[in-house]
Amino acid sequence: MSQARVNYLKDYIPSAFSITKCDLIFDIFDTHTCVTNTMQMQCKSDNEVLILNGEGLQLETLTCNGENIDTHDLSDTFLSVRNLPKVFTLEIVTIIYPHKNTELEGLYRSSDIYCTQNEPEGFRRITYFLDRPDVMSVFTTKIIADKKTAPILLSNGNFLESGDMENGRHFVKWHDPFMKPTYLFALVAGDLGFINDSFITMSGREIELNIYCDHGNENRCYHAMNSLKKSMKWDEEMYGREYDLDIYNIVAVDSFNMGAMENKGLNIFNSAYVLADEDRATDQNFLGIESVIAHEYFHNWTGNRITCRDWFQLTLKEGLTVFRDQCFSADMNSAVTQRISDVKSLRERQFVEDASATSHPIKPEKYMEINNFYTATIYEKGAEVIRMIYTMLGEERFRDAMDLYFKTFDAQAVRTEDFLWAMQEGGKIDLTQFERWYHQERTPLLHVKEFYDASEQTYRLELTQEIPNSLASTPQFPYYYPLAIALFDEKGKEFDLKLERSLLHVSKERETFVFEDITTKPILSINRNFTAPIKVNFQDNNHAFLMRYDSDGFNRYEASMSFALEVLFKLMESKENVDEAYLDAFGTVLADKNLDLMLKSQILELPSTTLIMQAQEIVDVDAIYRAKKVLKKALFERFNEEMTRQYLELHSPKNSDINSLNIGKRALKNLLLQYLVSSKRSDKISLALSQFEKSVTMTDRIIALDLLENYAPLKAEKYLNKFYKMYKNDTLVMNKYFSILAAADRDDVLERVQALQDDPVYDMKVPNLVRSLIGTFARNMLHFHSQTGCGYSFIADKIIQLDEINPMIAASLSGAFKSYSRLDKLHKNLMRHELERILAVKSISKNVFEIVQKILRN
């Protein structure tokens, strides 16, 4: 490809033009859509050339104040107009072809449903416009279509009017009274089923709520509707934020590049985050829907009413809103298990990103393709940065600061600096040094040393921040962050440290904290509840003690993960005996009858392969799999009877209740089943067979099927076929089926994945199916990192093929190669060959080019 333009934050210039009002007419036909765009505009200075974004558009007419315009230039990406008055009305008519739009940006057709995805720069594929987040306008939208094929016509804002037209066509008109940028515009047209409800706001207004879906799926929308109502109530109670329109619509579609989109008053969702029932959705599906519904609703204020000045500020809305949805999920379910889940995701995705050639700050200074920056860093690390502010301020002062933020910046497009100003002013805190979290990249490491003086009864803690250089090798500087700690005596009693909320405030490269009246040598629990997104190096950590006694649930989990990592690394060094202290600690947790069941399941699980890979200097996937196999065997041999007893006690095959207690029961018993079935003993395999046959929940059946596929493949074939026949017409369930097969350990996985591409259910144009089959194989570390290089070659082929259809999905798949710099010589050479082959494709998109080029440079 030719060298794509790099965008720099330092080059930002405000638009010389504003759009006070925009009227849109969409005339939808099977073969094309005609878009009439009428903009009332103002120019802020003299002799300015209006440059409008536009891609893949067929320009029909262009008029200014009713007169045809001759003074314009047209390119593949811009329409520029000269000699315009200070105040004018510009009308542009374009033709677009939604049925040919495989990129799924702008207006496209998913099956027979027309829908839009405009974040970040999709609107320029609909009409010529100032497609940037700091240009906001009031939109009125009229949609015209065939009444039989598209009886439902939706857009942003409130319903204005509707009516029938000639030739069996009809129209609906919508008006959004709130200023918004183009990325929040939405349109949906088609034949959809729906469910309806309402919500009474804290001021007594009744809001109409609708969730639209394919006909026949209406009964699978009620969990999403309940989640929406809980989100609306929570945002009122926690932040005083009331919904501002008369109607709130959600539409579920199968073909969607993202999880969901917060378009003002008309959220468009990937159907995976709306549709659920006990027969086809797992517990994690239910929890995920609740979280994503909340996330998009919370964007109404943190993203829509207050939006980003430019795309470099993306974490302004996403980091803040992820933090809000995490807090909501913690309140709806269990705070500690939610925290563990959030941190686990951060480490498996964002820490990997931070350690790779694609590392970047939460507020990047440059990008080639903005779609590549919808990353775990922007979202999850961004949320951790907000959480640190919340931790330092406390709930009351954080609420004061947020109130100031909403009051000061409502209806504006702002920067992260504006948010930090509100936090400082409202929270009465100096965040000057803290701002480094926005501009520095990679994960800091905290070295911890402890010293106890028995005669003085003092405990000294020496902390040293190790801040890695940036990818460009420029020095980075010490961070400021909260660090929660506790000290325990040998019986598990906590010492009084005389600290406000048990927090240290770390700000220097090296600093010492001294605690008095510590009567015995204490056991340290550090970074409790993961108060800072850092790595900790503490050689004297007493993992066995903390697994048993730490009063902080997260740190009990943390101790278990760290202890298991130590054991696994010893096993990778050919030390075949598993540490007895680890087995004893594991047994103590297993036998603890007072421990929350979900938390117990999290503490007893083994570190993921991805997490173990992060701790290796040179990645050795085969060694990881061998070590985990040895450790599972040792755990089974020691705890077979107790695991079996607890499994049978917890297993209620007819129980499908979706609440914390029963979700916890299923999580723990399915983890125990994994340990039991890993033995490959026939009596344990029978447990999995029975669970698949008799359980009513998808959670139980999918876990059983996965275990059979990995530990009893000959028996699995029958049940896989049965599962396929039951659900082959349900795309969401088939995603699970494809994922099981693509993630398996068996030797012929790649051949099976290749064959499944010809399965009538599979469609390369549907992102969810690509993610479930191809994406899952790319995360199958054992086979992706095959010593033959066939895994690398297969994924490279898919990237090249997908790039011609959907560059965003191809770029996401390119992230599979992020481990390149830490591979051994053999694997690195094999991977390099495939990466260079991708770059050699002349037509490769800038989406893929940017990621692959970064990986190869490292």
C-alpha cells in the first residue's frame, strides 16, 4: 500500500465551519439509497474553503442557498467547496449502496435489515459532512422505504410523524433536540419484532423503552430490558443522571463489528449482547449483556451529552464509561468477583498490549487508523485510571467532581484535561503528576522490600518504581497512584496502620514508609483490590498465608495466581514434584465452607496460558501446557474425593436461576468437573456425559461439551453432532460450537478449523462467526504457535482474505502476532515470514498495515 497519512494530536485545528442544523432524508430502495443532506452552516472567518469528508459516495447534486455550485473539487475522500458566504444552506444529494457495504461502516444491510455504524468515521460513507466529533449539530431525519419489507423505521431522538406514500412506501420522521456529532447518528430500517416497556424517571417522566430484534427472538430480549431499567435507576441514584429523551430504543443485529454502539436514543447492538435465554445463553452471556446494556446507556451522559473533542481523547468517554459499568456490575452482583473478572481481563488483554509493539498511552499522540485504537488500553486501562482517581477521592468527593464535570461541560466536545480539571476542582486534589497516566505507555513495575525491627517494633516498607522507556526509547517518569496495603500477624489479625482507607500514596521513584507498634513480624498484603494497574515484584510474598487468611478477596485470588505461577515455573524447569505448600493452601480454600462460591472458583482456577506467557522472557507454549498438565494431575490425585463430593453436592441439573448464588454454584462445580475430567478416568468422563444430557442450562452443557472434546474426543463426536443439529439455525449458539472446536488441544484442530469454513452455518461476512472460529484458533496458543508455522500461515491467509471484505476485523485478527518480539528464534523466523507476506500485499488496508508494521519494527 502507499504510505498512509499519520494523524498527530499536535496538529489539531478547530473547524472553521459549524453546522447549526442538519435535515436528512433517506430514500431506501433494494438497489441503492438516496441521501439528501441539508445543512444550515456558518463560517467563522473569511475566505475559508469548506472541506467535507466523504468516501464511496456518488454525488448527484450540490447546491448552496438553492443555487448549483460549480466551485468545488471532488476526490476519493473529500468534497471541497470555495467562495461560500458566512451563513448559508448547503444541500447535498448522494447515492450509496448499502448491500455492497461489507466493511459494516456507514449504512449497510445485515440480512434484510438496514443499519448504521458511524463511530468513529462511518458517517462519511453516508454523505459529505464535517465528520469529526467536535462538530455537533441538531439532526432531523426522515426515512422512506417500502412498508412491507421495512415497516420499522428508526433514528435518533423523539418520534415526530409518520405516513403512507405512493407505491406501497411510507415514511417516519425523527428529531433529536440535543446537539451531537456524526458518530452518534443512527438509522435502522427493516422488518423487526420488538418488546416494549417503560421507565419512570426520578422527576416523574415516563420513558418508552423498546428492544427490536429478528422475529422469533422477542422472548430472548427480556433480560436485556430488565438490565436497561436497572441501569437507568442506578445512574439516577449514583450520579443523579436522568434520561433526557421521551424514548429509548435498542436494536439487535447479527452483523456488527463492535459489541454495541451508544447512538443517541437508538443503541445498535451486536445480537450477542441482547439475546439470551436459559437454553441458549450461558451465565457469562447473561452477565455480559447486563454489563454492555449498562455501558451503552451510561454513555448517554459520559460520551453523548459530553463528547470527545477529537479521537485522541477517546478514553475520555470510554475509560470513564467502562469504570461506570464495572461499578454497576459490582453493585448488581458481587463486588469482589467482579473486580477479579475485570483485572483478569486487563491482564490477559491490556498487559499483553502494553508489553508488545502496539503499546500506546491511553491518550495517544498519533495514529494512522483510528479504528485500531479501540483497544484494551483505551478502555480497560482507561477505566483503571478513573478508578485510581475514585479511590484517592473517595465516593463523596468523586461524586462532587463528577457533578462539576456534568455541569461545566454539558453539550460540549472536550479533552481529558477538562475532565482532570473537574476532578481536581471538585475533588480538592492535585493531579498534576497523576496526569502521566494519560501520556505514558507500558506497565510500571513496583519493587517491594520489607524490614522488621523486633526491638523497635517497627516495620519498614521500601518501594521502588521501575518505569520502562517508551517504545520509542524515550525515558518515562514515576507515577502517582494509590496503593492499598494491610499487615497481618501470624493468626490473620490485621494491624492498625493508622492510614486513611488503608492507602499509601506512591509518587517517587524510591520512597520508604515506616509503621510503628507492629508487635510481631507481619505478613504484607499489597495492592489490595488492585488499587493501581501495576506489576509488583515482592520476593518475600507469603502466598500460602494470604490464600488462607487475607481479608481482601481480590488478594486471596492474587496470592493463588502468584503461587500457582511459581509452582508452574518450577515444573517447567523439570522439577516434577508439586510444592506441598501449594497443595495444602489449595486444599484449605477447597474445604472452606464460608467462602463465596464464585470467589472460591476464581481462587482455585489455574493461571491462563496467556498470563503465564507474560511471565516468560522467551515464550515456550509447549512447556506451559506440560506444566499445567502435571499440576492438574497432582491436584486430582490429592483432592479427587473432595472435588467429587463437592461437585455432586453443587450439581443441580434442573436449576437455571440466574442469581449470584446459583451462578456461583455452577462456576465452582464446573471448575471441579474440569479437574476431575482432566484425569481421563471413565467414571469422571461419565459425569460430563451426564451433565450434558441432563442439565437444562447452556452453561452446564457447553462446559461438558468442551471437556469431552478435550479429554474424551471419541465420545465427544456424538454429542457435538447432537449439539449441531439442535442449534444449527441459531448463529449465537453456533458461535459457541465453533469456539469449542477451534480452541481444542487435539492434534487435528487446524484441519478441522479449515474444514469448518465450508460449513453452511459459517459466513466470513459475519464478524461474530469469524471471531468464534478464526479468532478463537488464533488464541489457541498450542496450535497457533505450532513449530511447523502452519498456525501462523493460516492466520496470515485469513487476514489477507478478510482485509478485502472487512479491514477492521482483519486488523483485529492481526493482533494475534503481538508476541513476536518474545518468541524463540525458530518461531520468530516463521512469524516474520508471514508478517512480511501480509505487508507485501499491495492492496493491504491501512488498518492492517499499521498493526503489522509496528509488530515487525519491534
